[in-house]
Amino acid sequence: MGMQYRPRVIDDRVDAVLADMASVVIQGPRGCGKTTTGLHHAQSSIHLDNPGQIATLADQDRATLLAGDTPRLIDEWQLAPQLADSIRREIDDRQAKGQFILTHSVYPPDGQLPNLWGRASGLTMKTMTLSESGHSTNAVSLEDLRQTNTVTPARTDIGYPDLAVEAVRGGWPALLEADIESAMEYNNAYLDKLCSSDIVTDTGVIHNPVGLRAVLSSLARNTAQESNFRTICDDVAAAGLAMNPIAVGYCLIALRKAFALEELPSWPKAASRKIALGDKTHLADPGLACAALCLSPQMLAQDPEFSEQVFKAMAIRDLSVYAGNHGGALYHHQETTGLKVDAIIEYAWSWAAIQITLGESMIARAEQDLIQLRDEQSRLIPSPYIPTHAEQSPARLRDEREDTFDIGAPAFMAIVTGTEYAYTLPSGVHIIPLATMCP
């Protein structure tokens, strides 16, 4: 008997896509659980990353690869890109829903993505959230918060040292039962393999493994911060490596293709004209950032500034998964005036603002920033602001005389923390420990 499947937030979305379309494409970093989740939803499967005759079979008998009970999982399908047209034709011939689950851990080369428009929907999977790994009380639902703007008082026993352990461990399903020493070895080995073989094998980018490791260390030091190409180049040079900036750029491209590097974009709907544009970078999991800097939980806990950065990265991961389950997209907001908001969740008909802080000392400042952003966004935005289709609904107010548009107040404002209690401040801003949250 196999191990019991641990439910993932993405499960509902996979079911919904398979009920409406012929195929679902699940992408994400190696080891995040795509194959296990795909198998959970599939009735048959084939794994193209297995050694043996799979590559030959893909060349000679594609029909055999696609035959089987449906939904059929084709794991790491990008390893046989010649299947792309066959998948599309098979879908068109069958004219049925729920036929294929395709997974990949690297973006397929340009021109090799199957033309599945109208036939499939793509989902991005991340490493496990605290809710998925069993380290959240699940007392505060992000979706309930969006619907009601209320938080039921709750508490968690997960404190500052525990959060440091979970950050260093990371959200890899393989580490659920592992001790922290084994987890640290896993994350370090993940980086080593990424540098030594995966990047070249998966993306075709030729690189210096030592240089790539230096790039990863720089990205780790700047996790949850605005990405700065010059900073990365300077860090690599400071490590004693003569690495051409073009080579650094290729490393970043390769890391993105392998889903090892993610960016949190700047919010495009901000009312202020004083926006500091720039993405914030995150490695695929907080555990990788800690491994890149050789940090144990004790070392992380003794570095308050970097602990704050890593906690923000962990919270952004969880929030993006929870919000994405209900169609929310995640951004950050920063103005040249100094106003910063860590997370903006944009839904089809509403938006929300969230600050992230590990301890209690910054809660008052975070509350002030949220209120300031709310007041700014509630003002009319002058032309040439162009509303989205969702914003053109009757629920939105438009003044045709001045060609302005009111996006309204946020559905809720919250401060996600590493503290113990969930409650609501007199201002209406909610305090929510990350270890109490769920979708």
C-alpha cells in the first residue's frame, strides 16, 4: 500500500479544469509535488523522465504514449517535445473533457509548447504552504476574509523558533517527516544539482557552476527585496569571480526557466504616480535561500533582519497559493515617497492590501501604511488610466465628464505576522499569524 496522499490547495483547481477542458498543464519547480498530485487525479500515467526506452517510444509510437485510461498523466512531457502536435490532435479527435494532465519542471523551448488554446488551462504549483504541511491551525480563511472582512479571534502555538525551523526546512513534500539536519542536506543538494547539471540539461544554458552558485547566494541575500541586476553582479565580483554581466543575465534567465527563481511584480493599478517600479525576487522556496547562505534555524533566528526577509518570502509563497485558489493575483507596491506594501491581492472584482512583519514591533507602522494606501486608492484616478474588463462592471463608478475611475476601498487590510494571536485593530486592520491561515 502506498503512502496516503496529502491534499494540496491546487487540487480543487485541477478538478475544475478537468471538468471544463480537455487538459490541464501543471508547472513548477522540481520536487514541489507535481507528479504526486498529477497521479492523484489521473487514471493512468507515463513518466518521460524515467530511463530506458521512453525517448525511443516517444519517437516511434506516440499513440502508445497517449493511450490509457483518462485523465492520463504525461509527466515531464517537455522531455519529448515531439509529442506536442500529437497531444493537440488527440484532443481534437476525442472531443472530450478531462483527457490529459501534463506536467513540466522547466519551460519548454520556444515553439515547442503545444497549441492547446481552448483545450487546456495552465496551473503553477509551488512548494507546500504551512497549511498544506500541517503547520497552520487553518483558523483564518483568506477567502472568508475577502468575503466578510472579519477575522474570528484565534491563536497558534507556532512561534518564532518554529518558523525559523520551517523556513530552513522549506516546503518540499519529501521533507515532511525529515529531521532538520536531513532537510538542510536536501536543500543544499538541490542547489548543487541545480548548478551542476539541471540548468544545462533543462535549459541548455552553458554556465560556470561556481558562478551560478554565487548568483544564487546573491539572490538569497536579497530575497523578498527588489531585484537589482547591478547588485547581483557586484556580489559575484565580491566573491572573487570574474563573471561577465551577460553571463549573469543568462544565469537568471535559466533559473526562471527552471522555476527556481520567481518575481513578484509591482502593482499596475496603483493610483500614485510616484511608483518605484521593480520586481521583488524569491527563490523557489525559503529553504533554498537559507541553504544558499548555509544557515541553520539557530543562525537564522539570531539574524532578525534576514529572518524578516525570509519570513516575508514564506508568507508571499503561502499568500500566492491561497489567493490563487480563488483567482487572486499577487503584487507588491512601493512608492518613491517611501510607502511600501508587501502584498496586494487583485481579484476580478476587488483588491486587498497586506503588510508582512515577523514580530510585533512594526505592526503600528504597517497599519499606518495600509491606511495611507487605502486613502490614496480610494481617490479618483485621472486619465489615461484604463480600466480592465472586470472594472467596467456596473459595480464600479465612472465619471465620464472627467474621464476618471474609482477603484474603491480594499476588500480588507491585514498584517500577516509571526506572532501568536489573530484579532482586529480598531482601525479595521486585521492581525493574522501566518500559522493560522488557509485558503
